[in-house]
Amino acid sequence: MKTFDLSDKALQIGNVFTPLKWGEFAIAKFDLFSKWINGASIFDPTMGEGNLLEALITYGVSQGFTINELPTHSLFGNELNTVYFNRTINKFSEKYGLDMSLNLTNEDFLRLASAKYDIVFGNPPWQNFVDLPESYKEQIKSYFFKFDLIGNSQSLLLGGSRIDIAALIIQIAIKDFIKQDGEAIIFMPLSLFLNDGANRNFRTYSIGTANYRVNSIFDFNDEDVFGGIATRYGLTHFIRDKKSLFPIPYFHNENGSWHEFHAKPMFHETDPLNIVPKNEIGDFEDIKPVVIKKESSPRQGINTCGANDVYFFDKLSEVNENLVRVSNKSKVSIELPKQFIFPLITAKEFRTGIKSPSKWVLLPYNTNGKPLEWKQIQMFPELNQYLESNKEILQRRKGVMLNALLNRGHWWAMLGVGEYNFFPYKVVWEAYGKTSFNPTVFEGYWQANQSLQAFIPIKTLTEAQKVQAELSNKQIENYLLSLKMEGTMNWAQPGKIKRIIKYEEETLTLF
């Protein structure tokens, strides 16, 4: 495996280059050209092939300026990758007759000496910490601590944080490379504003004692700016040394037209932003919370960590009171103990109603949510033989949390399995790619599937029906829609629903 360090000039991380026309779009939206021509210095900290800096030149030429009339001495950039850096130098020389070698640096931005500019204009790499090269992770962990981006330090130390490296680049750029009251115009993944979890610390909008304001956000939505990139992205305007003010002007692209909304967090400043039409108040604080027991905390479905072909089946027939015969497209029919086979929820159950299963899942677990021990598995010859025949596949799976189970010898384990999987009732909703919220009561031991569904596990039918009715409040669907995540894998994940949940145990302690 190739190793990387902060001096590796061949490293490529989250490369998403900005087309010139969208650089010019940002220049026009934030009046960058006027500021530059009147003396502002502009710096791109991760310039790639220099498209954003070039866009200032092409914009100026389109306004009738000659190259010699443009203040190109006030353009600065940095790029880690030497190939991209050299392309930038050559492009400015060959296309515009400019020697930019004194204004551009070939360095890892994390190591670059601090310098102050009026404006940062950039498109940082988009890549989650967990997906970075392992050796590079080790090199940069300390920077996430230094720039106040760590909530769960253990997650980062284990390499499993979903914080995007773009957040780190933005924090460093604002703190160390912008003058007082200076600006940053950044193309960035909108998960930093809209997702739960690791991004919460970014939403303090501060680094140490330095504050910054999110002044406006442009959400490209269905505009394919970066050529097939699946990440939800946008363009954001920050101002250093200003306190955040809500609501934030939020512009949403819909079929080529921009519509203005307001964005603000629901309860706390670090919550994901809710987006509502400009003329609406958008207060969701008066949503009546759904009160449940702590044991019924919202959950995501079973995650086989890439082994669906081992654990999921689409045909089942009974052999006898103890065994069933199951198969799928990649497995010939096999016999397995009936007590470890459970119905798996699919989209079909939401479309046509809960009748009979169309898929099943193997869960080699005890009903307390703990994986079977090997000595228990050996008591079931069919299960033993089946798992042994797939041992190599299951041991090859990777993931920080899964590795903890594999290291304990439970190579047949999955994620998203606990005692809650074996509650007799679940209020389940589709959490992936939907635009409507339809919580449904499933009776029996139905299992939710990874990010496709989320659920609340419950022990009595009366309580399940009560929770389902309360979740069906139209205001809850409106709240989910205000997060502007409909149609994505984050549409209604557990973290979103937890914001309208209260636990009985916490309620009782108030009295």
C-alpha cells in the first residue's frame, strides 16, 4: 500500500475542479471582480489547475479589460499536487503571457505559512476523513483538533469520522489566510450545513476566538456543475470576524432558476439548517415532541457491510418446524435454521401494504442483540456449514466499527443489530430517496434494511400505534422537507427524527 505524508506532491484528494463558467458565476454573484480591480488581494488555497483564478481574468476580459489592465499581481494560489501546479503555471504563461511563479506555491495547504488576503476564493477537496489514505490520516489528525472540528475524538482517533476535509481547509483559510473582516467565497459540500453528526462542530462558525458569519448559501441542487459528482454541493459566502445571524439567505436552484429561502437551525445553533420559503416563518419549535422510552430510540436498519449476497434471500420455503430452504440470485438453495431467518422490509411493503415478505435476512444473533458465539453456531450444523463456506468473504469486509467485531473473532457479525431488532413491533419509514414521510407499524420480527429504512422499536402494539399516529403529524414531514435532503440517502435518517423525540426517562426527571 502506498504511503503518503504532508510533503507528498503526488497526493490527490477529493479533486473536484470548477468549470470556468461557474467561477465567473461566483465572481458575478459576490462582486469579486469589482473588489479585485479596486485593490483586493485574492487567494485560492487549493487551486487545482487554477480555474478560479483564471475565471477572474476571463471575466475581466469579457468586461472589456486587457490582460495588462488587470491586477494579476494580486492573484495568489496554492496547490499540493505538482502536476496540477505545473499545469497552472503553464496555462497562465501560454494563454495569457503571465509569469505567475512568484504568486503560486506548490505545498500542502496544511503546512503553508500563514499570510493574510482580502478574499479567499476556493474549492477545497471534498472527501470524508474516513476515506482518506490511512497514512495521510495519521499526518493530519492533529489539525482537526487544532481547528475545533472534533466532537467525538474517539471516532477520529479510530479513523471513522465522517467530517469532510473541506471543513478543515475552510477553517484554516478563514483563521490564518483572511484579513480582519475579510471574505471567503467557497464551493463546498452542503453536508457541512445540512447533515447531522460529525459536521456539528463546523457549525459553531468559530475557530478558537475567531468567529465567522455564513452570509449566504447557493444550493445548486439539480444543476450539474461538476459533471456527475453525486455529492450535494453549493457556493457559500463567509465573512470573518462577524457573528452568525439567522436566518441565512439561502438560494435554491430549481430547473435553472434561483429561488430565495431562509435557513436557520431548528433548536440549537449547531443543528442542521432548516430551509423554508422567504415569506414563511419556518418555526418548528412548536412541533409536539414524540415521547418514547429510551429503549425505543430511533435506529437505522441492518448493515451487512457489503455481504448482502450472504445474508439476504429472495426465496424461502419451509422444510420442517426447524429448517427453511432459502436462496438468492447468487446462492443455490440451502437449508438454514428457521429461528435465525427474519422477514426483510423492502419498498414493496410500503407500496402494497404489509402482506407477506418478499425478502428475508439471516441474523446469527441472540435475541439480546449479541452475536452468537461459535460454540452456539456449532449446535446448528446447517448454520455452521453455511457460515464456514462464506468465511473468507465475511472476513474480507472492512470498516472501523466492523473491525472491532472481527477482531473479537465475530467474523459473522453485522452492524445495526441489537436487542431492539427483536422487539415485537417497529414503526418504520423509508429513509432513502423519498419526498414523503410515511411511518408504518410492522408487527412481528421484520427487519429494516440499512439506510433504506429507519425505525423506532417498540414492545407493545398500543404504544406502536400511538407513536405512528404522532409521527404522522404533517408538521413533521414539513420539518423533514425543510432540511432540503429529500431524494437523498439522508432524507429521514434517525438523527433527523431524534430532534423531535423526547424520552420518558428524561421527562420524568423534570418532576
